[in-house]
Amino acid sequence: MNLIIEDLNKTYSNGVQALKNVSLTIPQGMFGLLGPNGAGKSTLMRTIATLQEADSGSVTMDGIDVLRQKEEMRTVLGYLPQEFGVYPKVSAETMLDHIASLKGINNKGERQEVVSALLQKVNLHGVRKKNLGTYSGGMKQRFGIAQALIGSPKIIIVDEPTAGLDPTERNRFHNLLSEIGENTIVILSTHIVEDVTHLCSDMAIICQGEVISSGHPAELVAELDGKIWTRTIEKNELPEYQAQYKVINTQLKSGKTQIHVLSEFEPDPSFERAESDLEDVYFARIAERMEVVPE
Ligand code: ADP
């Protein structure tokens, strides 16, 4: 089962073209949609989640014409939006029970079973009676996943889920998503490259509304093998290097600046070859894109 997006376009009424001929095939498993803020990720996610209209193009999944058969899509979809508000004075258990009944699980016993299993799955069973307002950021996100999982969806969309989570909570959240990705399409929209590196078997990079790269993370990284060069410089030397080389990434390390340069050849003998990673792919593709269409 694949989600197939073809030639999707969206221009907002203020003239911003948020999606430009977006075409992607998203298979089962974890799919990472990476892009800087304003790239069009949420627009794409909301369109797939049937929450907003596209101007043209199509989205299909398992025989469903997503843009037209909205109700059918909603029955197989779980969605965790970027801004996930909770009712602070309601317990996780009561809230899930309520959502389950909204989603059509009318039998009380069945609902209790579903809710209890989900609370176990997201590791909130021990705190199920506590009000959602008392939950940490990570707990709220896991609650968000539990609500998205009601009704055994075939596709789960999570928009920027790890912003604000501490490393332990993030790790736990990642493990939970991986588990779900074993038998579901999970689309993870994020601007955090590391989330995709560790989790996703397929990915795409979107920038200024366009897909600028897509494929398996390891293969995209391999394309840059031997083309990434590094050296440490003083911070004030950076503009000079940027003028001379394609500096795609800079990192502050013990007060010095480490730069990554994209080049087919050794820029000069002071550089060392660096092992390429997904961050290089991301920054190289975005830099190439910006050269064509500067912001
Ligand atoms: P991302 O999720 O990657 O940050 P968005 O899809 O939110 O990107 O936004 C893509 C572009 O569309 C941005 O330039 C944003 O300002 C613009 N945009 C998003 N929503 C609206 C809206 N409702 N009306 C007008 N412009 C919007």
C-alpha cells in the first residue's frame, strides 16, 4: 500500500505558492518529510489529512481519491497536528474514551479495551487518571499518538512532533513511532535532520514548496561520498571561506568554527575529507536550491 501524491499545487490567497507540482510516492514504514520553516510541510500534511483543499493535483491511497473522498480517508487516517492542544482538566483515559466514541466505537466494553491497550502502548497507563494539564511535553505527544491511533489507521501523519521534547522523551517517542511504522504508513514532518537519520527508511526534502530530493536516506548520503571536506577556522574567517567555497554547514566546536564544504576536489591541502551524513545532504540540497532561487 502506497500513498501517491501527484502534481499537487497550492497557492494561498495572499499569493504565497506553498506547493509547486509536488509528486511523491510514500510506502509503508517511516517516511521523513524534511524542510526548513515555511517550506510547505504543514500545507502538504494538512492536504493529505483532508483539512484543506489543493488547487490541483491528486492524492490516492488504497483506492481512495483522498482529495474527493474525504470521509473515506478520515476513517483510515490518524493525525497529530503541529499545535496539539489538550483539555487540561480532563484525564487521558476520559479523553481517549470520548475520542473513541466520536470515531464510532459505540460499544462501551470495546472502547474500554481499545483505550486501555492504547494507553499501554504509549506508556501512559500508569498515569491514565491524571489530568492532561499535568502532563509533560513528551507525555502530551504520546497522548497525541494514542488519539491518532484510535480506529487502527493505515496512515499516521505527525507534524513536527519532537520540538520541545528532552532527549529521553524524544527517544521514547521515536521508538513508539518506529513500532507503529512496522505496519502503517507514518509520515513524519520535521525540520530536525537527526529525527529522519535515526528513524526513516524513505524521505523527501521540500523547500519553497518543491520537492528537491527524495529517496532512501543512506543512498542520498552515499551520493555525497568523497565530496564533503572539512576544516576548522576562526569565526571571523567565515565570510572569506563562504566567498571562496560552497560552505554548506558550520558548527561551533570549543570556540572554533568547523566548516563543511561541498566540492568534487580537495579545496586546498588544509582541508580533510569528511564522512558525509544526512545533514550534509540536507544543507547541500537547500544551498543548491537557494542558488537557483534566492529567498
Ligand atoms: P512549513 O510547515 O514547512 O513551515 P507551511 O506549509 O506552514 O510550511 O507554509 C508554507 C508557506 O505558506 C509559508 O510561506 C507560509 O507563510 C505560507 N502559509 C501557510 N499557511 C498559510 C495561510 N493560511 N495563508 C497564507 N499563507 C500561508
